[in-house]
Amino acid sequence: MKKVLLFTAALISLTQFAAATTTLEGDTTILFNNKRIKVSETTDRVKVKVYELTNSGDSVESEKVFEGIYKDGRSYETRRNTKSFTISVPSWNRDYDPHWAGFGVGFANFSDASLSLNDVDGVSLNSGKSLDYNLNVFEKAYPISRNGWAVVTGLGMRWTRYRLDKNEYFKEIGGVTTLLPAPEGVTYKSSKLGTTHITIPLLLEWQNPHRKSELFFSAGLVGAIKTWSSSKVVYRDSEGDKHKQKMDSGMNIRPFNIDVLIQGGLDNVGFYARYSPMTMFEKNKGPELHPVSIGLQFHF
């Protein structure tokens, strides 16, 4: 209806111009967007009426949705049946299915600033047992193009468990987080650094607008708010009894971090790759480690 009103305004401007140059009177009827627009013109005024059309193409007098009278530079307007002025949401906007909500699992690791893995700043991980879990519970898309582009945001949680490859553990000593060797005579069955974050994405997503197959790709930034972190070990004593021990918590891990995320896939299954340009630990308070991970995401 917005287009109708713009068209009507343009028509009124033309008829007013015509009225200034001629004294002829006449009526004009236009069919547009399931509306019948009737313009009545005299030498001193212009009247515009808008009617709904029936399925057979007839207008019904009782279904007049707009009447405007324009005289001496003033306008008098009446609107009825205001639901007729509702602007429908385009299908390319309404049907957009973003890819953030879902569950994912992948392999986690550390890198340096040049993306070199393994033995980074003295820290070596067991890559096959260092895992990244994602549970994204909310998503919202803001389509910006008919060609399949949208801005996507949402909310999620991430649990990451980094398993050390050597007989060591993380602990904060004198305000600095360091790697310490296991006590003499103790061999750790596992030594893990665990973190939990709330995640908030800001992604630019493209998906196949024709929907024959929902191929998609997205990239952007993910804010990560730390809610928990700890260093834990598992070992057996000289008598073979199993022990689980929490060695430290906190450990100067940044309370807020930003990740670069890339996603892609088909329908509800995709891959993801994540890299943090910021180090895991606060500056000068721990090893220079950049979290990275790659894995699969199953979207809801």
C-alpha cells in the first residue's frame, strides 16, 4: 500500500499541475496491486478514493479503505479497514533459516600468532583427546538481500577441555600461570585445562536463495564470556587407587575473548573453524596461547 500512496501522491502532483493550466474536469481510475484508485478532479480540488477489489475484479463500495481530498494546499484524509494497509513480509525475509543454533563437537588446540600448532610456548597437547563442545540455544537472522545474505546473532555455550600431553599441570604461582611437573613418583593418567564460555555471535551468512539444497556459508566474530575454568588431574597412587584432584581455578584466563569463526555446510550439517586472535591468558600472566578448534556442527 505504501507504493499505492506514493503513486497516488505522484498522480496528485500531476493533476494539480494540470489544474493550474486547464479548467477541464474529469475522473481517472487506476487498477494497482489489487486496489482500485479513483481520482476525481475539478478546478479547485482533487479527490482520491481507494477500494479493495473482489476476486472477480469488482470494487465494493463498503470496502473503501482510503479517501483524500486535496484543496487549496490542504489535505483531508479518511482511512477505513486499516488492516488493508499492512505491508507483508517478503518471502525471502520471512523464510530465512540461520545456522547458529545446534550442537557441535570438535578438536581443540593451541597455536601461536602465526597459526603454528603443537609445543606452543612450551605447552604440548594431546590433540586427539582435547575436545570442544558447543550448544547454541538461540539464533536470529536479519536478512539484508534477496540473494541469500543475512546478519546472524544468537546465544550459546562452549565447553573446552585441553588435555596436556606431558606429565604436567597448570597452576598460578605468584600471579603468573605456569606449567609445573607432577610430584616425584606420580604419573598423571590425564591432566586437563577446562574452560566454559557464554558465546554471542555476529556473523554474515549466505545461503542458497533457491532452496533446492540449503548450501550455506558464514563468517564473523564470536564474543566469549568466561564463566568457569580449572586445572584437574587424574592419577593412581602406589596402591593403585584412582584419584581426581583439582589443582587450581581462574588462572588468569581472560574474562572476555573474541574468536574468528568460519562455518559452512549443507542443510543441517556443517563444519566450523575457530581461531582467537587474543591469547587465552591475560598479557604477561601466562603462556602465549591462541585457542583454535575445528569440528562438526549439527544445526537445529
